[in-house]
Amino acid sequence: MTAVEWQETRQKLAQQKRWVIKIGSALLTNDGRGLNREGMQSWVDQIAALLQQGHEVVLVSSGSVAEGMTRLGWSKRPDEVHKLQAAAAVGQMGLVQAYETAFAGHQRATAQILLTHDDLSDRKRYLNARSTLRTLLSLGVVPVINENDTVVTDEIKFGDNDTLGALVANLVEADVLVILTDQLGLFTADPRSNPDAQLIAEGRASDPQYMAMAGGGGVLGRGGMITKIRAAKLAARSGADTVIVGGRIDNVITRLRAGEVLGTMLLADKEPVAARKQWIAGHLQTHGELVLDAGAVKALRDGGRSLLPIGVVATTGRFERGQVVACKDEQGNLVAKGLVNYNQSDAQKIVRTPTAQLEQALGYIAEPEIIHRDNLVVL
Ligand SMILES: Nc1ncnc2c1ncn2[C@@H]1O[C@H](COP(=O)(O)OP(=O)(O)O)[C@@H](O)[C@H]1O
Ligand SMILES: N[C@@H](CCC(=O)OP(=O)(O)O)C(=O)O
């Protein structure tokens, strides 16, 4: 794209209706020195102005662990999970109080929503969360979302709120995901350790070079830039463009709304994937794996075909019919995710089996596909 085209894209993005704004731990808690109330007031004022202009905003806010640590007088982030969970529970009170007070000054109601990965991977709970969020938006309420740290364990947590922000963007079919962080945006290398690193103004979320630029995260936040780039890719699935930008920039949200060149804009360049497929792709944990031969990998990647048992060479894990499984190539690379038509023990019986011999192998006929293409997302 030419510079003029990028500028036009920026203007268009700024006018999109539905925004998810994610505020990271490092920014929100002034690098661990308690809640950045001044910053919070300023972001809330700017969000209130967006709402006034007819936008809808969902806020995804981190900071519960960091604020809990401050309230409990802890200077070092604990390693024990239950202590982190306790800190999150204490800190979440401070977070929602601060947001509620700040939004009340604009006569705006807020709603606290605490989500877990399980909530979004269970179809029924996912649909419930979606309708609640849609209802809140239609009422002009600002949902304030965080992970429900009290009940999550290592295996089932998002861990970083960048991923949560992206899944929320998918859930509400947001147009824009704004990730406010403690750096000006994505740099060619971590600016903390590379003073010569250059800020990237714009690009495509799918561009593989960005992952290589993203180093580790800070002490308070957990994700770093890698999770922000992954989030941009995830958000792109439902058509949302992402802006990674410095939350300390004066009037950052208002200026983005005015189309100013700030931070890093990562565009969603593909057609949005249907909501059901996004839900499948959004599963961070899968129940098991199917290993595919090279022909099956090609049929999925190039042909958009269903997965037939003949192309499956092995199965692992314990999965039931209807659960999400990962499809990998023989080198272990993730190729796709999908809703499987057979439980693991039956799937194992029909590996490498031609369609015509399925009944003989199983003693019954279910679907000829092990995963139907409507339930399959190639990654
Ligand atoms: N290429 C990069 N560009 C910008 N920041 C980077 C890059 N690579 C790593 N980082 C680090 O990521 C940090 C932001 O991530 P994190 O601490 O998780 O923040 P947040 O709490 O906002 O999610 C920055 O402070 C920076 O040190
Ligand atoms: N949910 C937790 C952790 C989330 C977190 O730190 O995320 P991030 O700001 O993306 O690094 C919290 O509110 O402290």
C-alpha cells in the first residue's frame, strides 16, 4: 500500500463502530506502584467521548494481580498459584471500583465480567457470554473484562490478557482491537534492550516477520509483544484490525479516533471466518490430536476439503465425539483444528481406512468424514 492508502485505512479504521480496548498490567499499575488512577481517569474520559460519538466499547483490563500485590504490601510477585489467585481477587476489587467511579462521572454504567478459557470453549457458555455482552452494549453499558483468576489453573488459563482481548474481539465481532501498553507500539526489537529499535507504523497481522521481533515480556505483565502479535492474528479472524499503542501517549484514544499515526496498526487482511469456525480456532486447549499424512495435509490446506479417515495415520489423547482436536502433520506442526466425529477409541480403529471399509472396521456407520470441512479450521 502507498503512504496515502495507509492513511486512508487509518481514517477508516478510526471510524469503525465497535472497539475492544485492552489495558495491560505494566501500564495500569505504573510498573507496580499501585493503580495509575490518573491514567485510568484519562482513558475513561476518552472512552466516554468515543461512546458519545456513537461507538461501542468493551474494556479488557489487566492489573488485578499487580493491584492485589500493592494492597497486600507484597513487593515480589509470588510464584505460588494460590497466592497469585488471592492477589487477583483482592486487586480486582480495586480495579472495578476505580473504573466504576471514573465512568460514573460520565453517567455511564459499567459491568464486571470475569471469564475463563472454559467459558469460551463450551459452546453454550460462549453463546451466553456473547448475548450478555451484546445486551450490555445495546444498553450503553461498558463491560470491563478480566480473566477469572480465582478459578483457573495453569492448564486452562489465558495467562495474558492480550489473548483474552482478541477472543473477546471475536466474541463481540469487534471492528477494532486497541492494545494499550507501556511501549509506543511494536518495535523492530525490544526497545528496553535495543535503543536503536525502530517503531513499526503499520503492517498486516499475518506477516510472519513480526513474531521474530517480539522478545519476552515485562515483570508485571506476562505476555510481552509476542502475545500482542498473536492477539492481532486471532482478532483478524473475525475481521478486527489491531492497534498496539502506548497508553501513556497524551489523549491516545482520542487521537487514534482522529486518524493520527500512532503506534502499530496491524490489519486483518483475510475475509472474516464464520463465528462458529472462530470459536473452534479460539480453543487454546484441544482434547487430543490426529496425525495426518502429507496428502491429507495438502487436501486441507489447498483444497479446503473435509478430513477423511484414510488420511489419518495416528491419534493421541482422549477425546469424545464433538470435541475440538488438533490436526498435526507427521513432523508435529499444527495444521488445523476441528470438531471430531468419532471418539478416540473409534477414531483409532479407522486410521488409514478407506471410506468404503468404515462400516466393516467399526460395526456401524457414522459420518464418512472424521472432521467435516464445516467444522474444520486450517491455521
Ligand atoms: N519488539 C518489541 N517492541 C516493543 N516491545 C517489546 C518488543 N519485544 C518485547 N517487548 C516488551 O514487551 C513489553 C510489553 O509487554 P508486557 O510487559 O506484557 O505489557 P502489558 O502488561 O502491557 O501486556 C514491553 O515493555 C517490552 O519490553
Ligand atoms: N488477569 C491477570 C493477569 C493478566 C495480565 O497481566 O495480562 P497482560 O497485561 O496482558 O500481561 C491480572 O489482571 O493481573
